[in-house]
Amino acid sequence: MSRSGKSDDRLRVAALRNNAPTAFDIRPDEHKRAALADSLGLLALRKLRLAGEIRPEGRGSWRLVAELGATVTQPCVVTLDPVTNRIDESVERLWRPDEQIATPAEGSEIETPEDDADPLPDVIDLGAVLQEALTLALPLYPHSEGAAEAAAALAEEAAPEAEEARPNPFAALSGLRDKLAGDTDDGENGA
């Protein structure tokens, strides 16, 4: 993976500039894309890029703002045919020092914080940010063009038999009631 002039995708927080953003542009090579595709269950991962910057955000906090771009091929959930999708997503992460992240007292109710900050690590792993962002951006249920027809055919095959062919349980009870009523009438007339 390359990053604006360096081949490292891990940034030491202590080395980041406090007065200016640090730009990065990560483009994994073919081998890293293949390994990532394999770990995510993708058929292919042709293009992958995370580009943006990490900005200082007061009192030791850092914010990552970037754009994720990828071309992924996944198996269709119905037909297993390859489905290729283009992913273009904005990515934002915020890291704060541990003392700035509120920890609730044991047994207290927990409110969702307004900003979704993570504890500030010693090293920001841009490769891990890239993998997490891609994982979250992947379509959950990719469908090929023929998936709707295949799903309809499978649903028709699995459909229960028609209502007319199945006996109605209430009709059987009605017949039993009529038979019992007929037996009672015969018994009353004979007494």
C-alpha cells in the first residue's frame, strides 16, 4: 500500500503535525487486494483506494476524513452468479485520548454519545480503517439480473398445494356436527 510519498499505511500519532492535516492515499497492490477479497468472501476486488487526511481536532483528538472507492465482485445470493458493484463512500473516524471518553458507572444507563469516538491509539492503522470501511460498505444481498426470475421460480416450486386440494378442517367438523345432530333427532323420536 502506498501513502503520499511513503509505503507505510501506519501513522504514529506522535509524529502527526498538530497544526496541519496529514494527507494519505492508500491503494493496495494486487496481492493485498486478493488477500482482502479472500478474507471478505469476495470473488474479486479490482480497484481499492482510501484517500483523505487526518486532522488535529483540539486537546489531542484526531479526525480522519476520507473517500473510499472500490470495485467489488460478489456472488449473487440467489443464483451465485458474479455481481460487480462500484462502492464510493465517505469515511470518517474520530479518535480521542482515553481521559476524554466518558465511561459510565457500573449499573448506570448508557446513552449513545453524539460523536462516535474511539480511544486514541499510539499508531493509526490506515489499512485497518480501509478494511473496516470496505466491510461496512459491501452490499449485504447482491442480486444478479436473473435473480428475480430465479427466486420467483423457486418460490413457486416451494409453494404449498392449492387451497382447493387440501381438505378444509371446518368442513369436516361441520359434517360431524350434522351427523351428530341427525343421531340426536333419531333418538328423540324413538323415545
